[in-house]
Amino acid sequence: MSEQRFGEFVAVRRHGDGHVAELVLDRPKAMNAVSSEMARSIGAACDALAADASVRVTVLTSSNDRAFCVGADLKERNSFTDAELVRQRPTARAAYTGVLELPMPTVAAVHGFALGGGFELALACDVIVADSTAVVGLPEVSVGVIPGGGGTQLLPRRVGAARAAELVFTARRVEAAEARDLGLVDELAEDARTAALEMAGRIAGNSPVGLRAAKRAMRLGQGLDLRAGLEVEDAAWRSVAFSGDRAEGVAAFNEKRKPQWPGE
């Protein structure tokens, strides 16, 4: 396993043959509260991952044993003037959109608290795996703001408008079992990181061209009517139908062997 640092608070680890990347939130003393510096590092790490065609899956994890991420660094925010808060906003947004716009499948491994911006980082992923310690929520209205890392848009898409409204308006925290029942997380496991990396390994065995095209089709098709969504799907299909991956996949199936994906 190799590791690359992005500033003091973020690391990217490459597992096995390098097709699975682990994006590690690594500010344990602050329970991964997202400061301006950490936000810049998340954005930079996501830029590097997005540009790396060899990465087939990214897993978002935490190095802290009590929290995935507790959201924005409110101690830092408390020191800001209004002008400084305005200037900091693009930096914060870039961290969340960086995760959201990663072109490969993404899996969040939630252990402990995932609150506010921390839960929004998880919501930006395609799949959320949690363990029994997980506590999730969007408590922003309790401190006079709103979810600003995508929560007001991503949560309704995941659980529906009424359920999202209840969760945002009450600012309540939701423990693991209820979170699974409500669809706030997708899987409960004994160890979230281990289970997420195992899932990533299974995903990474599939065509990298196919994975990215499937994600693109699902993301772009959200919110469209069925006819428009099927056009999005058709465009994604055409982008892979004549690829090297498609040729290799069909050949490997017929020859009863494991595919050696060219990734193009």
C-alpha cells in the first residue's frame, strides 16, 4: 500500500494493484472538523484522483476512532469576519463538489459521528457503508445556518422530500440502525472501513470504462423524465459500446477467463 499526502490533514492510499484509492480524512485531534486548510486538501486530493484513469473506485474513510467527520470547523468559523466567511465559501464548496464529482464509483465508510458537513461528504458518495457506532445528521439549523455542502439537495434525492425536511428541520441525530432503516446509509457492517474496502475491491474487478459511464448515466439522469433519462443512458452506452473494455469483456466471457481491462 502506498500513501500520498495532501497537506497535513488528508491522505490518499492506494491498495493492491492501485485500482482502489482510499481518501483518508486525517485530522484526528479535531474529529476531522473541516477547516479551510483541510477543505483545500480535500479538493486537491479529489482533483488528483479525478485525473488518474487507473483509479476504479475511491473509498472515503477517517483516521479518527470516534468520528468520520463532525462537519465545518466552527472554532475557525467563529473567528471569521463576514468578508472572510464570503471569501472562504468557494474553498468549502470545492471540497464537497470535489467528492461529488469524482468520475469513478465512491464508497463512504462511516464510523462514529458524521454530522453536518461530515454527513454531506458521505452523501456525496455513491454508497454509504456504516457500522454500529455511526451517528448521522444535518444539524445546521440549530446553529443558525443551513446544510451548505449539498445536503439540502442530496438528502431529498436519497430519502424523499418529506423525510429530508423532517431531518433537516429537527436537526436531530440518527443512530446506525434507524439510519439504515431510513436509507440514510446503505449497509451496516461490523467494521465500516473493512466492508467498504471489500466492496470497492469487488467493484474494481469490473470495467473501468463501464463503471464511469454507468455512474455518469445515473448522475446525469437524476431528475429527468423517463424519455430524457433514456437518452442520457443511450449516450453513455454509445460511449462504451466500441471501447477496448467492451471488446475485452466479451472475449473474456466467451473464453471463460478473467478480463484484463485496457481501461479505454
